[in-house]
Amino acid sequence: MKKFIIGFVVFVATLICIPFSFQMLHQLNNNEKEVADTDTPSLPSVQGGESEVGEELNKGEEQIVTVFRESKNEEIDLPLETYLVGVVSGEMPALYDIEALKAQAVAARTYTIQLLESTDRIHDTVKHQVYLDNEQLKEKWKDKFDEYYAKVSQAVSETAGQVITYEGELIKPFYFSISNGFTENSEDYWSTAYPYLRSVNSEWDKTAPNYEVEMEFTLEELRNKFNNKDLTQDSFVILSKTEGQNIDEILVGDKVYSGREFREVLGLRSTDFSINFSNNKVIITTFGYGHGVGMSQYGANELAKQGKKYDDIIKYYYQNVKITEKYN
């Protein structure tokens, strides 16, 4: 009789526990699905050696980017990877090869993390990186919106968490549109020399549309811009060029300008230019587009079309760097 009572109690307990067990299992499965369906992984804010990066892999909370929308005079908060879709879309043509878009995503992520670690207010313009929201992208891409958005999102998601480092530190991942056939050493445009920002051959850029562009001025306009009423056509003398074949120094009247200064005074597309005079007109022809330091976006696309992967592209334009998994 005693054995019967014990068996009966065990039987009843089993009936009660089985549904509860299934309910717990179902809840665990749902939790796993929520984690798996999370759009973007977490990103710790860390700068330093690879050991520090490795220690941060399990943080679990994604970085939030506060973006100042200049045209709307307002700030918005976005998850990092969502923000990067808008940045890659704003900074590189979506028709470019997916591997070029991936290289752009990693460069943009690296730069964004540095901004997050600084006290700078992040702008949505070329002051930092151009960010376009979905409404702007629909206007830009028209009926290609779904196709291009999916493509850029793929480039961002397939490189999620990846950043570029040199000796364990995040690099300055400068990029620009089109080179003159070579990229620049960083100190030849800015004052600081970075060992990973060295001049490299990018001759395929010469096939870019608008690689060569003419701007026309009158001599009087140049006199006004350089605040020198005595300028003549003999007043402009190119003194030296950089390793990347851009103008290093140019004499304007009795004053020496750097190529960058001359470019900025006249709003030129690049610092590689020629000057010609015809019938009181000054024709300045520029080659390439942008400051020329770091990764050429057009060049990245050309390398991708040659079969290069995004990590090959990055390591070509940024010398001796590593692609580090910042988070999973």
C-alpha cells in the first residue's frame, strides 16, 4: 500500500512538472530567437591594444551615435550599424562593387568610433561624414531604393564590428573620391606623418569620369582672391611637387602657397593642377578629386572589379594595418 501511495505521488508530480518544463523550454527558445534576430551586434568604445579589444568582445550593448542633422537643426540617436548604412550610402555610390562598399563600411566605422571617443559633436555633413536617412535615400535612388539599400546594408552587416588598427590603435582612416594616379603621404597634405598613410600607385583612377576638370577664371578674379593687384600670368610658378605628384608649393606673386592652400583659395577639386592663360582667361585644369590621402573610393571600386576583396583593398591603401574584430 505504501509503495502504491509513493508511486501515485510521483505520477501526479510528473504531470504537473511536464507542462511547466515545456513552458520554460519554449521561453528559452524565444529568448535565443530574440538574440539571433537582433539587427546589429554590440560595440564597446575602446581604443588601445588588441588585448584590450579582445577583453571588450562580450559587452553586449551597441553603441548609440548621436548625429546632428544640420539642415534640420536637431539631434537624433541611432544604433551604430544603422548609422553606418546611412554614411556608406552618403559617402560612396551604391552602384559600386560590394567589396568596395565593405571597405568603405570598415573605414567609416573606424572613424565613427574615434568620433564617439572624442568630445566632438558628430555632424551629418562633410565636416565629419555625410549621413543620409531613408527619406533622403529614396529621393536619391528613386526606384533603386530597395536594391541599393539592401546592398549597402549587406556591406555593413558582413563587416559588422570590424575596424582598422595599426600597432593596436585605431587608424585615421582618411578617404576621398578620386586620386590623380597616386595617393598622398599624409604629411604632404596635412602636417602629421602617419606610417600607414603612404603614397601608393592608384593609376586606375585616371579612368574615372571627371578625372580631368577645367575651371576658368579671369586674371582680375585671381588678383582679388589672392589680394594682390599686381599679379600677371608670369606670377604663378609651380615650385615643387609631392611624392604623389600633387603640387607641393606654388609661388603666387611674391608669396609661396602650399598646394592645399592654393586649392582652398580657389575651391579646386584637387592639388594636382596645371595653369594656362588664354585671352585674359586663366584655365586651371585639375586631376582627381579630393585631398588624396588614404583610400581612393574610385580606386577601391576598380580593385574590387579586378577581384580584390575588401580586406585586400584596405591593406593596399592603408599600409601595414590589421582589420580587427571590435565586437561580435
